[in-house]
Amino acid sequence: MTLTQIVFYILAAVSVLSALGVVFQRNPLYSALALIVTLVSMALLFVQLNAGFLAAVQVIVYAGAIMVLFIFIIMLLNLADSGGRSLAQVPAKALGVLLLGVLFASIYAAVGAPRGEGRAALPEGFGSVERVGLKLFGDYVLPFELSGVLLLGAILGTIVLARRKP
């Protein structure tokens, strides 16, 4: 096993564990912090793919700006701990973990274990500023603009929800 593979498996484990932390945290602030760890580990996986621009965008835009907005909203709405967990939730969560395991096993069976030493070749210029810009403002301009409108709606909805009644 090479050093690159070891680093990949460590980053993948950190990413999966922190993503599970996002789901299973009781406090929404801790959940948002676990999401930041997930996003940073994903950015490091982009670095392993030699996509430095995508890694930088991942850290600056998502782990930086978007997560600051999420944390600001959590603190603005003063979301408290969800309280104690009842014993009735335990079987539902156990079933969810079992279904997740079945999903991962079926994906592994469908894709199969990696074969061969080489990995698939990436297209020329993968992750470069030029390629990302051409895709973003060419093929994906409508989803890009719609996501901007969606974020604007989320910000306005947050302001309406957090507004104090006179």
C-alpha cells in the first residue's frame, strides 16, 4: 500500500466519521462544526486529485463563507439542545444504521473492489480555473443562478423568522 493510498483512506475515514457526526450530534452548533471538518477533508481529497482550485473553492466558499452563515443563523435563532432522547428512538436509529450498511454493501457489490494498479485518467485540465469557469458559466449557468436565488430566499426567510414581534 502506497503513502497516497494510506492518506486517502485516512481522509475518507475522517470524512465519513465527521459526516456521521453531523447527523448524530444533538447540538446544532456541534453539527455545523462537524460539517466544517467534513468539508475540509473533502478539500484535501481534491488536493490528492491535483485539483487545487476546487480544493481552494471548497475551503473558501463552503467551509468559510457558507458555514459562517450557517453558524450565524444557528446563533441568531438561538437553537437549543434538542433535549433528552427517548428509548423509542433507539430501534429506529438501529434500523437506519442497518439500512445504511446494506446500502454500502450493495454499492460495493455493484461497483466491486478496485481492480488493477492504475486509476482512471482525469481529463486534461481537470479542476483548473478555466475548465470550472467554462462548465459553470456554460453548461450549468441556470443551476448556478437558481442556487443564488435559493440562497437569497434562505437568507430572507431567516430574517423573517428571527424578526422580533413588536
